[in-house]
Amino acid sequence: MDQKIENVVIIGSGPAGLTSAVYTARARLNPLMIEGDEAGGQLMITTEVENYPGFENGVTGPELIAVMRKQAEKFGTRFITQNVTKIDFSTWPFKVWIRDELHQAKTVIISTGASAKYLGLPSEKQYMSRGVSACATCDGAFFRDVEVGVVGGGDTAMEEATFLTRFAKKVYLLHRRDSFRASKIMQDRALKNPKIEVIWNVEVEEVKGDGKQVTGVTLKNTQNGETRDMNIEGLFIAIGHKPNTDLFKGVLDMNEAGYLVTKPGTTYTNIPGVFAAGDVQDPNYRQAITAAGTGCMAAIDAERWLEVKEAELE
């Protein structure tokens, strides 16, 4: 088959993928990025980013992605705005398909990210980034001196609620059961915080607003079905994240939650020549800046691995 074999194919186009594109392009590896139908990752639904270094007045998520993409393009990155539909990492060079279109690659960097889990309410979608958020670290500072709710009962919910007490006047932990599944230490920290109040056995049935901002929620009691309205100005969904790794099941090592496992201190997966960066392999931090950092690591790891591989083939 007389087909071009790419030096590096990057799957996914958030901060991790775009940073690895900048680095591999500057290393003259001429990367091909398959950025997906919904390019840009979670930042594309983030209105204001104030904690990414270099932007003293903040920047919107889509603006940050646009700047990174232009930078990657400037150094020669090529883009395909479609989804990868199939991969085969069993032989080298690796094979990556977009439907019937095959791309072969000497190295692959996976940066497909993770998606926050949501409740699935139309009203929740309507007020996304207008009072509804899935990241307290990203958006907490916009909720100073107001009352907010956090949905969830795991460690993430406890962390988010505790973090939000730095800004919010009051934080309501909204949980559908009568006990948390969070670790004891995280529960204790949240329950001892005077700014946090737990409302047990409730589900959010509807997010209410004035068309521009969240003004409250309708809560349904999970035991007797009764509903009541509560006035809050922010709602944080903390029911977990799902890494976008379905494509790699049975091929790459994952933890029980589906995050790709990388060798500590590197971006190496269990298949030599395949690297993973960003939220797809990071269940802990999930920040744009940490994703960008591992994108840089993946690019350098791929470049060095390729050098050794090509020296072996000579």
C-alpha cells in the first residue's frame, strides 16, 4: 500500500491535543490532528476562563481554543474536523480510520478528553454557563456572596461544595439518597463547614431562571414525590465525569472508571508509540492548564520515541 505514513496523528483537539500539535509541529513532525466533529473539547462550553496563565483579564473558552488552534496551524498542523470511527494499534504503523478513510501513523497521541455527566434536563442545558456549571474550580469565583446548590454525593461533590464556600454565601448539597458515598474524610470536611447545608433525598426536577440567569430550582423529594422551589443563583453538577475512551476499550489499559492509564511521570500507554494526554488520562485535576502540560509531555515523549524507533530501523 503506497500510502503516506504520518509521523504523528493526534486524536482530539482540546488544550492537550493543541499543545501537543504546537510542539510536534515545531519539531517538524508535520502532525495531523483529527479534531472531532465537536472540536475544542470542554472549553467550548466554558464562557469565562480566568485561571489560564497569560490572560490577565480572562478569556472565553472558545477564544482560548481559537488562539491555540491558530498557533498550531501556524507551525504546520493539519486538521480534519471529523470523528475517528475505528483504530487498530495491533501492528505498526498504527491504523486510524474516519469511516472508510484510513490514516497510518508512526505515533498516536490520544487527547479525547472527558465529558462531565449532567442530569439531562432541558432547563439545565438552557442555563449552561448562565448559572449551571460542572466545574467549581473554573466558575466558583463568579458566585460571590450568593446562594448556590451542588448536586451529588461523592468525593467530587464534597470537594466542589467545600471549594465554593470560599465565594458563596451558602452552599446547599443536594443529594438523592440519605447517605453519601464520598470518603469519610471528605464527608466530615463538608459536614463540618458552617456554610454547607445538606438537603437529603431530593432530585433536581427543573432549573429555573429569568431567561438570562439561574434564579432557582424545583426539587422533588425522592421518598414522597413532593416538590418545592428553592431560590439559588448557581447550580453545580458534581455527579462525575466520563472519559471519552469507548474507542480504545480492550486495546489500551484503563482504570475502573475508564480513564486511560499512563506510566507514572510520562504519557506512555501500554502500547509503545501510543501516548495519552489531558483529561482522558487525568481523573484528578481536569484543568485546561494541566491538560496543556501533559500535551507538551506527550509531544516530547512521541518525538523521542520516534527518534529511537527510526534509529532501530536504519
